Amino acid sequence: MKYQILNSPAVPNMPWQECKKENLDIPVWRYEQNPIINRNPVKGVARIFNSAVVPYEGKFIGVFRAERKDGIPFIYFGRSEDGIKWDFDEDRIEFVDENGESFMPSYAYDPRLVKIDDTYYAIWCQDAYGASIGMAKTTDFKTWTRLENPFLPFNRNAVIFPRKINDKYMLLSRPSDSGHTPFGDIYISESPDLTYWGKHRHVMGKTELWWESVKIGAGAAPIETSEGWLLFYHGVTGTCNGFVYSIGGAILDKDCPSKVKYRCSTFLLTPEEWYEERGFVPNVCFPCATIHDSETGRIAIYYGCADSYVSLAFTTVDQIVDYIKEHSIVRESDIEEGRR
């Protein structure tokens, strides 16, 4: 490999399908059997989408945004042998506080999941008297201990880095308003203990490019590579028929990730297939997780489609890093530290 995936285990059984298209303009290709999670996947749940998975004990587990048939989203737990076919618990995840008492959000959606040392952390969007961020931890996937909310409203799209940087936890988020906000940039914050967050820095914002001209938000947990932190994010544009969500890519500085080294000027995936264009919320490709193999450099991207399905796309670290660098446009607000 030209570039290395760092501080990540080998996952030889990760989902993978070779690209069968010649002269691929963008080095990201869809799984031919998409979507991998269809409507009505479990009793009482109408749709699962915008969800996150990780490898675990030679198999795969995940936290899933489940839009229940009463219209209220909660987070459900799922297991898979191959990362493609999933079995879900029939009941939502029950969160408790540090004392073991029930500590449930009124609703929860768009979870991410990351392992730091020996602990797994889920982070999601919720209500805390306004759109905000929730967080929980587990070591056994039986007891989920919910932590205090990291930020005040209004904030969304929170993603934790998979290791500490300069001995601090790092978190990407998108401050916004409480509605389906028509604006938003990505910021980074740090914490010594996952309770007190500060040193907030601007990472990058929307641009004049059509596909990310309204707002952006962090997607999957960043992948540490020899070139920097590889970030898949979503970019949003407005049309006469509503928002369109596409997937973009950037590479952040390894030691100071508020600085953007490279930022791809083209989208990596945009709604084109029926399951991306047609659904409860049409025209959405929303990345929330990756599985990557440090031995081969393969990367599988899990993304939500039209707020109705979960699908897979594939790339390799060499192909995607080269493509981002070749098509990079960075602006002053990208490359600066982000402190004003």
C-alpha cells in the first residue's frame, strides 16, 4: 500500500466487493446488492438508516437509528456474522446513569460508534430542551452507561476520534439551530475526561461548490492514515424540491485536526440509485460508519439512504487518498487552526 491505515486492527472478513466498472471517475463504488437493510426490519420498526457498526470478536455489531411505527426514533442494537445481514434486538437500547438508574433520552437518532482503548462509545442526536448530543459507553454491550450531555443545544452530527490526540479526547460536531437547520459548519472540541469540553475550533465550512453549498456535517469516525485523518462527511445543497445530501471527503492534520490538509472538491457519492433517491426523505446519502482493514487498505462505507435504508459502498485507502489530494481545494478557513 502507498498509504497506511494506522492504529487499527486487521479485519480480513470485512464486507467487500471488487469494483466491476471500468474507467471509474470516482474511486467509490456501491455494493451490488444494496440496500443491505430494508424497510420494516424488526417488529415495531418502520425504517432503519443513518447507523454505525464496528468489528467485534471476529464478527460485527452496531447501533442503529430505528424509526419506530409511532414515529419516534430510538437506538437499537444489532449483530452480524458478515457485516451485511443483520439481526436486531426487538427492544431499544436501555441506557442507565452512573448509578445504574434508567437514564433514557426522549428520542435518539443518527448514532455513531467508536472504540477507544477497551471501551465502546455511542454518540447520537437527541433533545435536551433543543437539538443536542447524547453519549454512552459500554464494555460488554449489555450495560450502556449514559454520560452527561457534552454540549448545550443546539448541536448535531457529533463524531468522536478513535484515539486521544495530545492526551485529549477529540470530538467533531456541527453547531446549528433546533430545526432542520439551513446552515452549519464542522467544529472540533477537546476534553480530558469526556465530561468537560473546550478549546472549540472551526474545522471547515460550507463552500461555493453546488453539492455542499448549504451545510456540512461529520460522518463516519475519522480513519487515521499515514497521510492524516481521513474524514467522510456529508455535504448538503438546496433545490426547488428540497435538500440533497452527498458524501464528501477530506484529510485532517494528524496532530492538529482542526487544520484541513486536503479537501475534495467533488462529491464521492451523490443520490443516483433508486434507494438513495426515493424514500421517506428523498435524495440522501448520509455516511455514519466505516469498517477498514489495515492489512489490505480496504474500506467499507455504511451510509443511510433516503431516511429509509442502509447501504454499503467501497474504496481503498490508496485510491481515496490519492483522489482527494488530486482534486483538493482548501481555503484559508480550512488550513488555519480555527481559533478566532
